[in-house]
Amino acid sequence: MEPLLEARNISKVYPNGMAANRSVNFSLQKGEIHALAGENGAGKSTLMKILFGMEKPSEGELRLNGAPFSPSSPQDAISKGLGMVHQHFMLVPSFTIAQNVILGAAPRKGLSVDWKKAAQETADLSAKYNFSLDPNKRVEDLSVGMKQKVEIIKALYRGAKILILDEPTAVLTPQETAELFSQLFKLRESGITIVFISHKLKEVKAICNRITILRGGRNMGVFQVSDVSEQEISRLMVGRDVALKYDKDNIPPGDAILEINRLFLKNEDGKTKVSNVSLSVPGGRILGIAGVDGNGQNELARAVMGEIPIASGEIRICGKPATGKLQGVRQLETGYIPEDRMKQGTAGDASISDNLISIRLKSPEVCSKGILRKKKISALSESLVGLYRILCSSADQKVSMLSGGNMQKVVVARECSTSPKLLVADQPTRGVDVGSAELIHHKLLELRKNGTAILLVSADLNEVMELSDHLAIMFNGQISAYFEDPSQVSEEELGLYMLGLKKQEGIS
Ligand SMILES: Nc1ncnc2c1ncn2[C@@H]1O[C@H](COP(=O)(O)OP(=O)(O)O)[C@@H](O)[C@H]1O
Ligand SMILES: [Mg+2]
């Protein structure tokens, strides 16, 4: 069968000399969901931007329905039936959903825009694909998941027959992801062809027909998804074997390091965010906190780190009350991987080296008699860059130049390398590639082996299930379930607790 859309021998060298695509062949069959997988920087977005007329290839040709195709701009690509939803949404926040959907393609009544028709058409499309969007709502009031739906509807409104989704699930919760998947199936049923960019192999397995794997700008192969294992896909993506399962060292638990008793937390408006949570983590153990984002997990982690005040109850670290500010908690030998590495985790303008040692400025290791020991600092950062496989030209490079995965490794390196007694890891691998995620997981397990108590907050069920010794689920600010041995519970059951459809007996 002739491909619907085809890229032949596409190469792309950016003006800075970066070869993002190297003689890539890519083909799309009508009616399939085609995964485009690869680590961060593999060239996935570049290839799709070329198909969508946003970037010009340096070499190679495109064909659409068997005829040569060279889109001069996204508008040109859209007029030929392509649609693309980018990683960063391109909506106007102050406009309504309907206004965003029709922007630049509005129905006219004489000279003016027919708003009624616009709202009706948006509502019709939303109903057809179960998007349940209210056309009159403002985009700025929508959740990320909703904004993504608006982007999809916008493409459909413009007549997209080929829909390119660039890492759509990176920003979604498991529930939103499941919803998106059922919508993608509906779209496929109605004849839409989909490119699904992801490096999450479970997702690729769950919804895609075929997969193309990129590594270092090259095509590493095209497969029927049912013919390749996750292990094989990740080996092609990363270039080496990746452990998808981990062996935990069988060491006895230590003393209780983190103790949380009847904790209540409120936000600035006085709304209760966490209620009556009691948990404890001994040394050498990982306590996972699973849950749909926004159910109090993040507040819990931040309270442990002294970032938000305690309304009532108590948090103890190594037996001492942890009620102080971040600095005070830090002195209790606590490491912290915050949820938002851009805002909290790193200082973007500072160098990798400065970021790596920022929490040790008071230690004699890097500072003696008030003077920074430059040689020590540079040796220490070079060794961390190596140990944590941080891809950079030098440790003096600005952190903001790194990819997401490498930036996260800077944070993990800084926080794990001081051998803390307690590590609070909030979504430690969100949005990072498999290779980096694996490294981060190994580092957490290494700390565990050396007796660190770890509080692991993650919306990624695979991750918490794989790493946690014990597991708590949070829903609506409360612990809805606790499992001494999480390997005994199915993901489906966990889903029920996460959505608040089930609550364990006898849990406060
Ligand atoms: N506009 C650009 N200018 C220079 N280099 C770029 C540009 N966009 C992407 N790159 C580089 O090209 C490579 C591939 O990037 P990209 O296509 O975004 O990968 P992916 O989507 O797989 O993460 C990366 O090394 C990236 O830094
Ligand atoms: Mg990309």
C-alpha cells in the first residue's frame, strides 16, 4: 500500500551546525497510530516540524499521497490536511475555547465573524470525539489536559487528516492519559492518521500500530509494535541494555528517619490541602506516595522540606522536629529533588558546576576560611558530571542550555552525592528520557542501600511500583490506602484508590 505521507532521506542541519536528522526515512500509513520514539534530542520534533512546514530540510524529499510535497509554512501544511500539537501550547490565554479554535479560520457572516456558528462548530467537534469542552470557557482557566484538547480540536477544525502529537502525555496525569487514549482511538476510527511522539514504552505498546525509533538523528528501525518488546525498543533508543526492572538489595530497615504524625496543611487561602496524614520511613527504605497530581502529595513533600508551614500535627526528621525553613531542614542532612526543576531545582543562569555545589557552600570540602576552593570545586563537579552522565561540553556551561533530562541529573547529582539521611524526591523522572530515568532510579536505589530513607512522590505508577518498599496513595489530601507490600496489589486497584472510588478500611 502506498504511504499516506513519506519522508525520504531527510537530513537537517541547524544553522549552529547541529545535525538533528541524518538521512531519515519515515512513512505513515493511512489510519494508523504511528509512534515516533527516541530519547531527548534524538530529532523527533525536528522531523515532525519538517513535515509540518516549520523547518526546511537540508536534504531529502517529502511525499503526500504519492506526490511531491514541500510545505512552505505550517499554514501550507494545514491546508494539505496536516495538524500538529506542540509540546508547548500555542493558545491565546485570554480568549475563549471557541475563539482559539477558529482563530485565523473563522466562519464569516458577511464581513463579521459568525461567533454563534463558531461556538456551535466547536461544540459539535467536542461532542463527536467526547472532548467535553465548553466553547465559551476562557483558555486561561483550563487545566493542561483541557488545553491540549483545545489544540487537538483546533487542528481538526482546520480539517486535519494527519495529526502529529508531540509528547502529548508528558504533561498529563495517568487518568488524563487514559482519556486521551480513548479519544485517539475514536479519531483513528473516523479515519484520522496519528503520529504519537513519546518515549514512554508502555504507552506506545498500548495504543500504537507501528513504531519508528530515532537515535542521534538516525532511524534505528520501523516495527509493528506487537513484534517488538519494550526491552528491544529501549535498547534501540538508548544504544545499550536498559533495566526496566530493578533488584533491590535485601538489607534490614534502619531507625525511623522521617516521622509524620497527624499532619494537616493549608494553602494560603486557608483551604485544607493535607489532612490527618501519618507516615513513617525508616533508613534503607523507599516509601512511595502515588496519586493523581494535585491531591496533596506535592504539599506533603514541601512541608517535609520546610517550604510550607504546618497547620497542625508534626514532622520529625531523625527524631528532631522539622518545623524550620528549608535551610534548617537541609542541616538535618536532607536531600531534596523538587517537582519543578526549572523554578526551584536549578539556577538557570548559573553554571552546572555552581548548581552542583550550591548546597555545599558551607562545607569545608569546598570552602575553607570563607574562601572557595576553586580546584576542589572543579574536580568535584567534573566527577559528578561523569558519575551522573550529564551530557555537556563542560561543567562551566550554563545549566539552562541542558536538555530536561540532563538538568534533572544535575539536581539529582547535587542532592544524592552528599549521602543524605533523608531524600525527598518529588516526581524525580517526570519528562526525562528512559536513559536518564534509569540512572536516577539506580541512584535512588544506591542511597537506599546505604541506609537513606526515601520519600518518593510520583504520578508515574510504574515508577512507584518498581521502586517502593511501601506504598501510600493520596486522594483529596488524605491517605486513601497504604500497602506494606505493594507488589501484592494490581494497578487497576491502585487506580480506584487514586480516583477516590475506593478507600481502605481503618485508615484515618
Ligand atoms: N532550532 C534549533 N537550533 C539548533 N539546534 C536545535 C534546534 N532545535 C533542536 N535542536 C537540536 O537538535 C537536536 C534534536 O532536537 P529535537 O528534534 O528537538 O529532538 P527531540 O524532539 O527528539 O527531543 C537536539 O540536539 C537539539 O538541541
Ligand atoms: Mg521534542
